[in-house]
Amino acid sequence: MERQKIRRLLLIAQVYAPDATTLHQHFDELAEEMARRGWDVRVLTSSRAYDDPRIRFPAHETLNGVHIRRLPLSSFGKRSISLRLLAQSLFMLQAVVHGLLTPGLTAVVASTSPPFAGFGGAMIGFVRRVPFLWWVMDLNPDQMVAAGKLRARSLLVRFCDWMNRTTLQLAAKVVPLDAYMAERLVRKANVAAKMVVIPPWPLIEPPADDEQGAARLAQAGQSFRGLHDLGDRFVVMYSGNHAIQHPLDTLLDAAACLQHETRIVFVFIGAGAGKAGVERRIAAGAKNLVSLPYQPHNALEESLGAADLHVVSMGADVVGIVHPCKIYGAMAAGRPVLFFGPRESHAGAIVEPRGIGWRVEHGDVEGTIAAIHEAVAMDAETRLAIGRRAAEVVVAEISRRKLLTRMADLVDGLPMQGR
């Protein structure tokens, strides 16, 4: 059969915005790459911002060759699980209807944001008889169970697990972010044969391995430091989603013990449920904590480069459920990493074995202080050497060019029997 001249790709995700700063940005970049490759890319997404539903986006828009349809009644904020479930259900129903009516459909890609998007994508693929790729960025209801918000044997959890198993079985390809996530998925359904592990690529490019790159590495972040009055203090930074799955209590307790050491400052960039703990400590009088909002994508290199030491945290009970994406930005920025979490985890397999920082167990405040003191005591060139090792790993193994190409090639390789 002659191959279709128009390859029409439908992508389903909760967020598609010009300046996404989380994993949604990877979805945006995949859409744009497929458009560059000649696909007719259609995106179904929410008409309102996920974190703040007061922010509205245009119902129809074309960005960088990608055609975007934003669906109403699909984001009511995060005030309660019930509201989130209602919004996700309405989003999925609308997406399925649009997908079933999209003419000339060739393939479907969905992420796990919102959690039901994959099931909707699987239904579209099944009815339209087109291949469906599930890009698994986190796992629910697993995440809600681990957080203690849902009971493992509740009817809702069992229903969501059934949807996950059905989605896995109907998918032509399944893309988890790490081996631990892949193992957890295989326990739900035996899909190892169609699974491809692809970690998320850094949203910034590491400096080149030459004199110019070394100079850029050393100077990165200076304007950010000046803007936020950080001066020449030693900056311990946590940048990204402050989710409860990434506990910060041990770091905050260590910061409280180090208040008298005025050279050290702890900077928290981003938002999320865990940010409240930071704000409470600042309100209580902590002088060595700085809280800032998410930074624009085009300012990430400068903000991440302002750190002397980057913090990555993962709860021991969410290994394989969520992915430590923050580690890639820290590595690409060429900075050492302080990882809070188990050795048997994706980040645990990177930090100490690759010699790019320190690993501390949650609750080990003394170990945290010791690691920070060790980093502070290093001369700048030694810390930069550790950072260069981290950046070299990015260039060699997880660069944006390599991983985005792998992901796009996977979509390109799906069978083209669309209707």
C-alpha cells in the first residue's frame, strides 16, 4: 500500500504552553520536532493553566507549526482530589471525541498528564485502528497511594489500575523515564517487548568542553545572583516542583542548623505543595532561606548556573512512580548535586557512581550538614571540575539532541495504517 502523503499525529497532554518549565516542555519539543519532520501535528490540551485555572489560553493556536486545540472544562485547580478527577474525566471525554472525529489520523501520543490521558489515547487508537504511544512520565494512582491520599484496595484505585493495564496492553509503544518505572509497569502488564526507556532530556544545553565553555560555566548565574542579592555566598539551590514526593524536611532542618553561617544561603525556586514548608520557615524568621517563583524557560541557564550546589530529592516510597527530572538541569548547568533519597533509584545510580556529588538519606541532618560543609570547603576549581563531569555525562548520554531524536524516531517508526 502506498504510504500516506500526510502523516497526522494527535498528541494529548494537560499543558501545552509557550513557556512550560516542567516535563510538559518535553512534550512541546516533541510536537515541534515532529512538525519539523513533516507531520501534521494536532495537540489537544487544556484551555486553562493547571496550577492556576484563572489563567486562560486561546482556544485555537498554531505555535512553531503545531496546531493546538484547547479544551474547556478541563482544569479546576488543585483544591481537592474530587475536582481534579472531575476535570481530568471531562478532559479525557472531550479528547476522545475530538480524536475519533479527527480526519486522516495516523498515530496518537499521550503522556500521563492528566493521568487519564493515556486511556483516552488508547481508546482513540483502538477505535481508529492507529498506533498509540504512551509516554509515561509518572504513575497514578500509585502516586496518590504512596502519598496516603487513597487506599491501595479502594474501588477508585482498582478502577484506575484497570485503566492503566488496558492502556499498556493497547499501546504500540510504551516509553517510561527510567528502569525502575519500567519494572513497575511490567508488574502491571507484561509489556517489556514494546517498552523503550528514554529519560527526559535537560531543558538547557551544557557548555562545550573547551576554554570558552569552561569560562561560560564559571560565569553562569552572575546576573541572577546580582538580581536576587546573593552576592558571593555559597548557594544551595532546589529548583523545580516542590511536590510532597520530593521531601525537603531534612534540607530545611540542616538549613536551620546552619543559620549562623552567613556565607551559606538556601534558594528554593518553583512551586507546589511542599513549598508551604519553605514559606513557613521564612515567616518564622529564617534568614538564610530565599523563596522564588518558577523561572522562565529562557532564563533557566542563568538561574540554574547561580547555584554552587543543586539539591535533588526523591522519597523512598516513590521510586519508579515519579522521576528525578531536576538532576538533568543541575548536570547540564555544570554543578554538583546533593541527592536526598535511596541508593537503589535512578538518581542514586548517577550521583555517587559518576562522582558528581553526594547522596544523603532522608532524616540524616548531620550527613547533610557534612556534605554541604565538604562542598563549601572545596576551592571553586574543584567544584567546577565536578560540574564538568556532570555536564560531560549529559553530552555523552542524555543530551537534548540525542534523546529528542530517539523519541521522534520512535514516533516516526510507528506503523502508518491510519484512517
